[in-house]
Amino acid sequence: MFNNNNLNKRQEAIVKIVGDSDVPMAISELIKQLDRFGEKTTRITIIRDLSLLIQKKYFVRQGKGRNVAYLISPFYRLIKPIAVAEYFKIDPDQRSVIKSFNFDIFSLLKNIFTDEEVVNFKELNKIYQNNIKRLTPIGIKKEYERLTIELSWKSSKIEGNTYSLLETERLLRDKVESSGHTHEEAIMILNHKAALDYIRGHVNQFKKISISKIEDFHYLLIKGLGVERNLRKRVVRIAGTTYAPLDNQFQIREAMEKFCHLVNTQKNPFVQALTALLLIAYIQPFEDGNKRTSRLLANAILLANSSCPLSFRSIDEIEYKKAMLLFYEQNSLAYLKELFIQQFEFAVKNYF
């Protein structure tokens, strides 16, 4: 994992300059850019810095001889911070984006948390596990009910559902639909509860995942909403982006097989959960309900590994969507990872 604290000021400037460039950068151009940063240095020093940054996987080199140029590596692209507000000031059609699915992503998503972040997850999860031990069975049941209400509400709200939190609570507890909303909105929320109840009743099933398990799980979330079940056979598009998901069923199945293998071979449940949150949405394997499936599958993985589930209650829907778009368009995980960590911290402090 990258740590800019190990770089000097000049090397940090090089990382920023090359990282912000849309095209590979020659040494001559890099020297000009460094002058503007107030970093005057020799060509030999720059070459030495670039060699170090290649070794640390910030950059890759392409071309030979006088045509040598440098660009950020796929590994660094994955975790490179992006100025989110500035990025989304640019219209979707004007942004320079990765427009198609990147199959190389499966080889990159293996070391996505720093050592410090891993320690933080373990410490927080220990708090959750200790809290669970102190609760009575009735106390645990009540906390799961509260989390179910709040997750069903927020996950549905992210999808445009207009039920309030109080209306969601009444719907789930009393089966009373609220006026001013469609029947489909009620079904969406009730389906969330059905999926969460299924997770609790079959938690060990999610220690390993498979396409068939995910298809069955997805069906719980889209039942009664007129959505085709199982892997899609039609083209889908995503609003607000020029990124186009995979468009044929053979590649979709291949991507899902790679996804399941990646999750099943990871040992860290937080890596597994974030990978699920990310890749189901990126692959878009279903006609609809992909992000809902990703959020609840992430929770199923956490619960299967005795880890605190997420309600997403405090997440800003727009920021969550921005984080997903940044991955679709730039293969940048940084913002979604930040939000994921925040939501785990929130969950440990507010549930159980």
C-alpha cells in the first residue's frame, strides 16, 4: 500500500504532476512542470526519482530511448485521491474516463487497506464483538430490528424511494403502507427486510459466495418489482456517466466468476465486503437491483465473519453515488474506501 509520507517534497510533486496528466509524460516535460512547482533539479535526479517511484508502483514506464514516457500505474490509479468536488464540476460528456469494463481490476483489488486501516478495523470490530457478548438475546434481536429498519430505509432511499424513516418503521413493523407512495416503493423496502432476515437465518452460507447464491439473493431484493432474475441478457446503461458496463452474457458470467474467486480467496472480511460493495455495482450483472445487492451482500459477508454490519444510515446518497462513479470512470477506489471506513466506524458506535 502506498504511503506518501515516505516521499520527499520533490517526489510528491512528481507524483502529483504525472498523476494529474491525461497522457504519458516525458522527462523533458516533467522538468518544465517541476520548475513551475519551484522544484529545480537535474535530469539525473529526476531519473533516480522516477526509478524509485516505479519500484514503489506509483508509475509505469512506456516506450524506449527518446520516446520513454511515464504514467501512473494501475495500482496507484486505484488508490490515488481525487478532488471530488472539482471532478464533478465537469460535465459527464466532457470528463476523460475509462469507458469500458477493466478486466485487470481483479488483479488489483488484493491489498486495498493500509496496515493502519487493518488495525483500526480489528480494534473497532473487537468493540462490536464485546458489545454483542454483553447483550441478552432480546437485546440483540432489538438491535437487529433497528438496523434492519434503518438499512432498509437508507438503501431504498439511495435508489430513489421516498418513504421516510418513520414510514419505513411502520411498514416493517405493522405492514402498513403510507399514502402518497407507490406500492412498488413498499415492496422494495419489504424486500430489503426479507433479504436481511435471510442473511441472519443462513449466515454461514456467505462464508463462500457463488454466482447461484448471488442470483438467489438478488431475487429476494427484486421480487415483485418486474425485474428479470439471474444474470442479465440485455444491455444496461448507468445515468450520469459515459461508462458502459459489459454488454454480453458470456463476459458478464466470466466477470462474476472472477469476482467470486477474488472474494473467496481473500482472508480479510473487510476487503471481501468492500470488494462486494464495489464490484457488483461495477459489473452490473443484473437488469436492476445491482447496488442494492452489493450493499446487502457486503453485509452478509461481514456477518458471516462475525463483523459489524453496516446500515449506511449516515451516508450522503449523492456522495455515495459520486464514489461509485469515480470507480466506474477512473477505477479510483479512494473515495468509496473512505466512505466504507466511515460507515463501519458509525455502525460500531451506534449499534449493539
